[in-house]
Amino acid sequence: GVAIIGINEGNAAQHNSDTLSNIKSRGGNINDVESENFICTRDKIMAVNDTPCSDKGFDDVISLISSIESDKVTLELGRIEGSTVVNYYNGICISAKAGEAYGFLAEKCGICIDYECRTGNCQTCVRWLEFPDKERDLSPDGGGGSLHERTIFNCVGRMPRGYQWLHVLDPYGRGNEDAIQGDT
């Protein structure tokens, strides 16, 4: 099959930013806006305009897309089961597996992380992470609760298990995301 290997800032990243805003406006409740609404690096193209292609190679999928006589192409995407959507402050997302290094994921998304010691001692690579309650992710009604924040070290930190989404806040400190994304 064919997977998305990268997302540039643009339509997909804006879509991801809008999706995250919707989730946050509901207090992080992923049952209102599912994490499947994100478009992520590593997502697999399952169908093009309802034509299955999950078992097709790159050339076949491109041929299928190219043969469409309309200005509109609809892709059905699939995601690795049990993965977590990591959404960066610029809207670029990646589907991550438990245990993967935060720094590796950031690099795959084109996010520049400064490193000095690569052991966490210098704190150059520290970023803020925003995430929902694990229990609320799994509850049928979405429950109460709130979003949580903590710091991560990109050089040594690893993806935890059990979250549907995590949001890495902007590198200049909490609260500057609107300035980074150009929103007013």
C-alpha cells in the first residue's frame, strides 16, 4: 500500500489545526471530534474516490488519482491500530507508536529541535506537551476533566501508551501558538 510520508504546511496542516481547535473547544473530548479527523504522516491510502487501493503500489495509486476526471479527489485514509496522533504547533501531525522517541517524530515532521547534550541535562530540547485524560479517552460519554500539560525532553523522551492524541506546544513557550500560526 501507499502511505503519506510527509505533510507540508498548507491545506492539510490547516485542517489539522482546525481539528485541534475543535477538540480543545470541547475540553479535549475526543468523542466529539475523533482523532481520525487528523491527516497524519504514516497514514495509509485505503481508497481513492471509493475505489479500494490498500493493496496497490505507488504507481497504481498515482494512476488511479490521475485518471479521475473531476477537480475533486477523496482519499480514505487508514492509521496504524493503537497509534497516537502527535500534533505539532504548526498543524503537522504524525501517527506515532508507543516507545518512539519524541525527537525522531519531530524530525520526521520537519520540526527543528535544538540539541546540545542529548541526555536531557541541558534542557535545550524541552517542549510543552498538552494531552487529555486517558480515562476520558476511553469513556463512552467523554466524561468531564480537562487538558493537562507537562514538559517533554525531545532528546530522551518516548511516546507513552494509551493516548489518542498529544499536542506539542510551540517552542517559544506556552500561549504563543496564535502568533506562530498567524491567527488573531
